[in-house]
Amino acid sequence: MNRKMFTLLPVLGVIAVGVSACGDDTATSKPAGAASAPQVTFTSPSKGDEVGSKFTAKIDISGFELDPANVGKEAVEGAGHLHFSLDGGKYDNAKFSGANGKLAEQLGTDGKYSPSVTPEITYSDIPAGKHTLVVDLANNDHSDSGQTATTTFTVAGAPAKSAAKDKTGANGEAVAFKDVKTTADGFTANVALSNVELDAKAVGKQAEAGHGHLHFELDGGKYDTSKHSGANGKLAEQLGTDGKYSPSVAPTITYENLPKGKHVLKVYVANNDHSESGAVATRTITVS
């Protein structure tokens, strides 16, 4: 994509995203470690993933060195920074891309792209629906190197507007994923509830409309054991539901020791007596 060239003003200093203005515009040598044939790919979200309204996009780079010390200086082959652009720049401002968006506003690139010198960026308050994120490898002088990567994904919406795989319960109970934060070998998922109260004291008692708990199920229950879902998995083993689901009286669960790749997490709203209300939400998560 065509971009205007900007030079960082010295008064900006070093900001939260690490982009700095420094020195004059004299030529710099090619940083050690930079290789030929630069390449960039998204590791998350992967194509077709479903994410929350707040998510962190991550990339892998080869043959190119992120060089914050020389941002704004003369272009050097194999070195520079990144330009992230969500939906053509629609969400590239401080409201949506945080410190990166704030810098974009300072540089006049808001509405076009968010600059970054780290291989990731976090967007928040993104509306439900399909979105396209592009990252360009940019030269020190902000011109594009010609290397780019694109990923398309879906931001989950409220249960009433979500895909058919997300359903509402018989009494209007609803559950939706708020966000998922990935780790090196797993993730923590958080959900939001409507028309139902998590009632730890009533677990195992008679069903009561508007009260209950949650059943989390990862890959059909394959990883619902104490090894993978911790205290929730241990409780599953005690109840004999390990390999089926991990019960929870909190709107969050953490899985670990997972293999890399895509995993499907489902969460069901269960009545006090463990029967399911019919409300369910589904999320595909990539562990990278």
C-alpha cells in the first residue's frame, strides 16, 4: 500500500511502543543479523479464527531486523519497523490500537496504519464481524519494503447476534466469550453472562431458573483433566466428568500443557443440577 513518508520529531522521545526519534538523517549501516529475502507471517490470529473485541495480533519475521534506534533515518536494506493496518486503517488510532494508535496520531498516520517496533499489536473495542489485518515491513524512513502479510478473522459478537453454533438457553440464558489471552502452552478464557447468575452455593441442588454454573469443554473434553485445566480439571476428575468437561463457578478458565495448533473451546451454561440450559458459546483458539 502507498504511504506518505514521515520523520519522527525529536520531541516525541521514546514512547510506550518503543519507536524513538534520534539523531540526524545520516546513512546507517545494515544491522548485524539482517538477512536477505525478508518474510513476514501472522501467527495469531490465524485465518478464520474467532477472537474477542480485544485481541493481540502476533507475527513472525525472518530476514528483517526491527531497528527502533534508526526509525526515521535513511532506509537500510533488511531493517526497519512495522505498519499494522486494521480494515484499511479504520481502527488505527488511540481509541482502538492504544499506544501504537497514539503514535499514529502524532505522525499523522491514524486512519492509515499503526506503527510498531515489536512483533505484535493489541486492538480493543473492535466491533463484532469479519475483519482484515495487514502488516507491512517498513523501512527506517517509513517507506514500505514491499513485504506484507494479511489475515482475516471474526470478532465474536453478543450471543443473540453470534453464529448458529452459539445458542441461547430456554429461559434466555446467554454466554459469550469476552477475551482469550494466550500463553506459551495454553490460554485463559473469560466469558460474559446474561440472564443467569453463577451460584456456587447451589451447585448440585435443584435446578432454578436464572442460577447455575459453567461447563467448559476443550476439544470435546480431551483436555479437561487436572493436567490441562488445573483446579477445574481436578474437580472434573472428582465428579467423573474428566474427558467430558471442566466445571466452573467463575466466568474464567485456564488451560495449559496444550499442543500447538487450533483448539475448539465450548462453554455451556449448566443448571444447579448439572443439566445444561441450552446456552452455549464456541471459540476456536490457536496455541502458537
